[in-house]
Amino acid sequence: MRPLGTIKIEWSPKFAYAIGLITTDGCLYNDGRHLSLTTKDIEQANNFVDCLGLTVKIGKKSRGYSEEKKYFHVQFGDVLFYRYLMEIGLTPAKSKTMGALKIPEEYFFDFLRGCFDGDGSFYSYMDPRWRSSFMFYTVFVSASLKHIQWLRETIKLHTGVSGHLTGKGGKGTAYQLKYAKGESLQLLPKMYYDKRVVCLSRKRLKIEKAIGMKFF
């Protein structure tokens, strides 16, 4: 008989980060056992495997109509971990059905960093309307309005910043939660609070270069 669970279900910064990756880039299959993560970054795949203590091989796969296998893929089976994810609010076809998740307060920003590394983005530009005006935004994305609203409310609870929500319902819709310059400067240091936190380095370095400061 195959073991029901191999992953240690215990909250920590790494565990919370992995939950954030599953929330955004992960997939829960309908069989009640198997999960996977697909990403274009090998570092992301390695971080995911390390955070959960997995021993599985990282494969490669294609997406859409392309036959080129340029995405890294981690797949594994764990009944107890799968059930636990269901208990905290994740579901198969989660992208449109998620709402609030049960994330311990002390690990929320580790979880949020995982969400950001999964589906989030950061961009900057010079605003032509104002002289020497450099703008930047931190963005989180979800196909579920209930989930993105929960994310916004929880971020506000911990930081006081409200962000700006865009997007409309409909097929293929992705809601965006955006934080402009001033709010980003309050939010980002909480996400990157220590030099030891696991993260996608290319995103962190992009942010540090844009805002002209190091978080650690």
C-alpha cells in the first residue's frame, strides 16, 4: 500500500511560501491525491521542491499548442497534504473558486511572497505627465474575485495600504490588485523581511534595482 502522506505539514516560512506557489502556479488534480507545479523558472521549481522536502524529479513540459517543452514541472502524490490544502481553502479548479485561505498571521507575508513569485509582477516607468516622476507598481493576480478581495483585505489589515483592484467578471478574466509607489514601499519590505527568505531572485533583484535600495 502506498503511504498516504510524505510531506511534513507544519507551518514555517518555507512551508507558507510553498503554499503561496501552489495557490498561484499549482494544480490539484481531481483524484484526491496528486498535485503539481508548473513554472518557467528552474529556480522556482527548485525552491518549491526544497520548501516541501520533496525528492521527486523536476521534469519539463509544453503548454498550449506549443510542442516545445520549456516549462519546468513538479508532480507528486500525497493524500494527507492534498486533504490539508482542501481544509485551508484550496480546491481543484481553484483559480475561479478560491476565497479566503486559512493562513497563520505570522506566516502571511511568506505566503504572499509565494503568490507574488507565482503570478505577481512588478513594473516601473517614467511618468511623462510629471517631470522626473518615476513610478512603480507591485501587482497580484487572480481569476477569483473572492480570493483577490480576501488578499486585499488581509494586506490592508497587516500594512494599512489598500491597493487598487481592477478587472471585470467574464471568461478569461484575471483580476489585478495593484499597489503604487508609496504603498509598495510599505508592502515590499514586509515581503522581503530577511536575507534568508526563499524567493525568486530575478524578481527581487528587479525590484531592488528599480527602487534603488536593498531589502537586506
